[in-house]
Amino acid sequence: MRTLASQHRLKRRRALGAIVSVTLLLAGCSGGGSDNSFTVALIEPDIAAVPLLAAVDTVREQGFDVKVEEAAEPELAIEGLVRGDYQFSAEATSPALIAMSKGAPIRIVADAIGNQWAVYGAQNRDSCDQLDGRPFGIFSEGSVATAMVRQWVSEDCRAGSEPEYLTIGGSDARAQALLSGQIDATALEVTDAITLERADGGKGLHRLADFKEVFPGLHPQTVYANEDYLGEHRKPSQAFIDALVAEHRKINADPGYLVFLLNKYLPDAYDDATAKVTSRRYVEAGLFDAAGLTPRSVQRTVDFFVDAGIVKRMPVEDVADLSFVDRAAAEQEPAAQERGEGS
């Protein structure tokens, strides 16, 4: 018998699979774009999108015609990639893997941001076992964060121990619910955690699990592209990935550079003090490493979503093309070492 959670995941896979199947028939697998132009789709730009936007400006300065369009949700970005309306996107990895399992011409080409999720509990909750039967806020049953939460609970809590999952939605609402005592725990990104820490009443919160440590090698958010465009137009594709890898290197060399990018591309999202704290925390955690993907980490990412019941098992060569980040890293590493930036 399927659980309610597995039914939600199945419906999500079927819905995205139907979108992909119909789109493939209509699109004829066109890559779109040209040797001089491409479009990047983003969903509600956040801190992970900042270096991408900076990379877009870099390739524009090199003479490429690049558009940035916002899609309402990852599935629409996937649909646009399959049709060739978009050539690149950067969002949750799982929808891309679901589409690829249905034959969509999409390949992962770089990391967008490392695993920035962690579980935070109220001050009287400091272990997984103490959450048994307690309200736990989640964004949705189909989200990547929820898959990680459920896997963590199954591995770390005693047998038969499980929270009561409540779908609350946005991170702001879940953070406020945690602060007000309506829920006992939730998974939040680093930026949300920092906001909590700086808020009144947030000092007593506990970080129960850092998913970067719990799931090493898992990449929940990646950059992916239309496979046909990558094959037909390698020069602009390489230029874009080169620029993205360079932006991540600049961020890691100087957290102040990330503050500059946040002020430029997300001017209303952070006050100056929060931008500085956020930038430092992200750099210290090593969350920006576009060229950090390896065949092993890609396979571990696929395997995680296989174990979560979200996708079927697939080999690395069917889901990723790492040749662009490998070339970018190889060419930029000597220059970075000369500047004293290290790897």
C-alpha cells in the first residue's frame, strides 16, 4: 500500500512526465538559441542566482546576446528547456532528473550552490527522537528539502519515531511558525537561519542536522542545460560556464565580493549587516563551487533521489556533461594559484 507521501511523489512524477512527453512530441528536441545567443531561466532569483546573473553580464560584455527570464516554477523551466525556449536553468535537481528519466534532452553542467539546508528545532528540541509526533513544518511533499528530511528521520530517529508533517509553504512562514511555537522543527536554508538568529526570540533555536554533512556528495540545486544546445553551440556554452566558475572563485576569494553582488542583483533583499553575515557564512561553508561536481557526486545525487523513490536509477553519462566545468577549472586553476586564491 502506498503512503500519502509516496502518492504525492508519484503524482508529481506523472505530472512532470506528462509535460515532458507532450513537449518532446511538439518540440522535436530543438536546442534553440544560436552561436551568439541563449536564454537562462530562473525561478525567483535568490542568493544562489547572484553569481549566475553576474556570469550573464560577463558573457554579454564578451558580445553574446543573453536573456534572463523568470519561470513561475521549476517544471515550467524544464518545459521551456525541452522546447528550446531556454538553454540554461538553475534550480532544484530533482525535477531535471525526473525529466531526464523520461527522455528529456537535458544535462547537468555545473553546481548552482551546495547543500544549504539544515533542520532547526525549538529550544526544547535538540534531537530527532524528541520530534516524535511533534509538528514539523515542510514546504511541500514533493520538495527536495522534504525528501532530505524524511531520509534523515528514517536514518537518525529511533525505529517507529516520526514527526507530524505540516505543509506550511514558504520559508518565511515556517520560520515564523517555529519562532511562535506553532511547530517544533523545520528545514531552512542558510539565509533563513541567519534571519532567525538575528530575530528576537531566535537565540534558543537548535540546529539539529546540517544536511551538507548528513548527505555528503548530494547536490540539491544544479545548473542544467538543453543537451542539443550544448552539442551544437559549444563556444557560448563554454563561455557561460567559464564565467560562472570564475564568479564562484571570486566569491570564495573575498566574501566582500558576494556582498557587492547581493547589493547589485538583490538590492532589497538584505540590509548591509545581514548581507555581510550571510556572505561570510556561505563562503565559510564552501557553498559556492560551480566546478565542484564530479562523476561520483553526480551519481550519489542520482542515487539519493532513487532511494527517495523520486527517479529511476540512471548512469552519470545519461544525466550530466561535466566537460565544460572540467575545462573551466583546468584553465582557471593556474591563474587562481598565481593570485594566491588556491583551489
